[in-house]
Amino acid sequence: MRPAGSEGGAGASPGAGSVVPTRSALRNDCPQLASFQEMWHDLAPIGRHPDSGGYRRYAWTAADADCRDWFRAQAEARGLALETDRNGNQWAWLGDPLAGDAVVTGSHLDSVPDGGAFDGPLGVVSSFAALDELRRRGVEFTKPLAITNFGDEEGARFGLACVGSRLAAGQLTVEAAHRLRDADGVTLPQAMAAAGHDPDAIGPDPERLARIGAFVELHVEQGRALDLTGDPVGIASAIWPHGRWRFDFRGEANHAGTTRLTDRRDPMLTYAETVLAARREAELAGALATFGKIAVEPNGVNAIPSLVRGWLDSRAADQDTLDTVVAAVERAAREHAERAGIDLDVVRESFTPVVEFQHALRDELSTLLKGAAHGTGRPVPVLGTGAGHDAGILSASVPTAMLFVRNPTGISHSPAEHAAEDDCVAGVTALADVLEGLACR
């Protein structure tokens, strides 16, 4: 693997959010942990910002290339056949990829801005570690097995999540993908071409997906449900419906030091009222609503803005609740805008309906893990989540399931994201048990 690129301060030493402080700390008494730690140590510095301690592994950047090199090295070290599909997703194969009924596992390696170490990478590292465990057990594989690294899952650079899996599943058109731009105006095709990938090749990949019999994604829990129940591992039941809406508030730019308050058409005030309305409506409905990104023009300290653009992320346990919350937020925004003389446009930029993971596969995971519960003596809990995942995108085309590993604080998308070593080992063991049941004799 070549030296980590300049994106995001690669090369910083592991610290908070890393489960392995030094290579000398590797334990030989637990093969699963030793395998896990070895990979975690090598991956941890890539794309880590020296100031924030968070990760900036954005799609088609130098840090992303280094993550891909890491994935390639892990595949080669295990004698797996590596391929990169037309959409930039990586696949490491054990067995014949064309045989069909393959069992696939994995996740993603990219991050949100200053994200944590576990969101995505935990699933990829655990997949390789689970394969190591299965080989240690001496099992015989009866189906092809693949480990994946899906590209641009977080959408941190181009604003749309799960680009790699959406393209493969035909849920993102080539035309729409080609229109995606980052904050610097670089288009997705330009970024892919600069990274050495052919952007003209992207598009649906139904033949590949048809050869998959089951996809199981392991992920750190992005909440505290498992911590509250005391379980190290859980099974996903469903992904809440969720989407992103862009609110454009247009007023009148003017001088901050000479324009009377009564003469202002300040879109920032209307935006602020809308943020408060989002919180209020989410609380009333038992849902989630967040304005986490904002762009301001002309963005001057001494200038009243002409444009405030805010992005709403909203999620709920069911579609009716989500629709109610978003409609109420938009209604409040329009009422405040009308009173203040502000023009408002609302655009839905992305949407994912509720994903019920295939019940038969979900129940099979429960059976495979029944009675184990890794020392707890209880059935493995089944829980829903408000976070989107590649497994959710693929669920329309492939039988999919998810495993969650306990997050003691529930913090995610932050450098404080964490999972304990013992829980990581429990996740590897659970994933190995599941893969053995699905792909081995």
C-alpha cells in the first residue's frame, strides 16, 4: 500500500476511536482479535485529520485511493480474486463469481466530514477477520463468498449517499450521476476520471446482483439500543424511511451596518425559524429532523445574506409520520417566509422508503445465532435503525440482512464513535457464524 495521500492529514497516528494503540499490543490468545487488530492498525491512519482526529475519506480522493489500496492488499494477502466493478465498487472473491447464489458481506470505507473510525470500516475489517476465522475452523465453502467495499456510501463529497450501490441497483440514473458536483464544482465524472476510473462505464449492474444469494452487512450501531439492553450484537429489522430536502431562502443582500432592522429582507432569520420548527415538529411526532448543512451568500460578516440554503435530513419509523413532519416543516418555513418577504424554494434531493429486511433471511440469522448471544444467554435482539446503508439500497434487488455491534455511547459520525474490543470480537464471531451457516457445509 502506497503512503497515505494528503487528503485529510493521512499518516496521523491512531488515537481516539482506534481499538489498537500499537502493533505491539496484538494479542495471540484470541485469533479473531489478533486478525482484527492487525488490519485496524494498518487502516487507522488513512485519511485522518491531525487537528480534528476525525476522518476525511471522501470519494475519489487520495485518501479514498489509499483505502482502496488497503482493501486490495487484504484481498491479495488472502488469495482472493479482486475486481472493481463498473461503478467503482470493490469485490474480493473466494470461489467462482459467475457460479451464482454467492454470499456477500462487507460495507464501505469512505467517511462523513471528520467522521469516526467505525462507520463502514468496522464492517469491512470484520468481514476479512470473519473469513480468517472460518479458515481457522477448517470449514468447506459450498458457495462463492465475496467481501465488498462499496464506493461513496456517505455522500460527503457529492451530496448523495450510497452512490456506488445506487448505481449498481439502478436507483440512480447515469444522467443524474453525471450531474453530481462537489463544493468546488468538480463533477462526479471528472473526479472518477482523475482517479483512473472510466465514468462512461457506470450504470445498472443487474447481472452481477442476480448472482448474489444473500448480502449481510455488519455495522457499528448508530444509537444506544444495544448498550441499553446489554447485548454486544444485534440483528437489523428495518431501516426507517428517510430523505434530504434543500430549502432555499432568498432575500436581499445589504449592508449590515447601515440597513435598519425594519428595512431588511434577511433570509437568515427565516432559516433560523425553520430550524426551530423542525425540532418542534420532530419532537411532536417522535421522529427526527436535522438541519446540519448550510450555505450562505454572499457569506460576509458585515453583509445581510441574499441567500441562505439549508439541508433538512428527516427520518421516522413509518412513511406517514415522515410525510407529516416534512410537510409541517415546509409549511412553517413558508409562513415565516411570507411574513418576512422572503422567497422560498424546497427541493427533495434524495429519498429512501422504509426498508424491511427480508424476513426469511433475518429469521435465518436469528436461528444461526440462537442460544449464542455471546455469553448473555438471551436471544440476539432485533432492532430498527434510522441510518441508511448499502444493504438498504440493495434490498430491492438482493436478499439482505444486517448485524449491529454495540456502540457504548451511541455517538456516530464523530471522532468519538467507538466500539469495545470484546464487542468487535463478538461481531466477528457472529458474522463468521452467519457466513458459515449460509455459505459452508
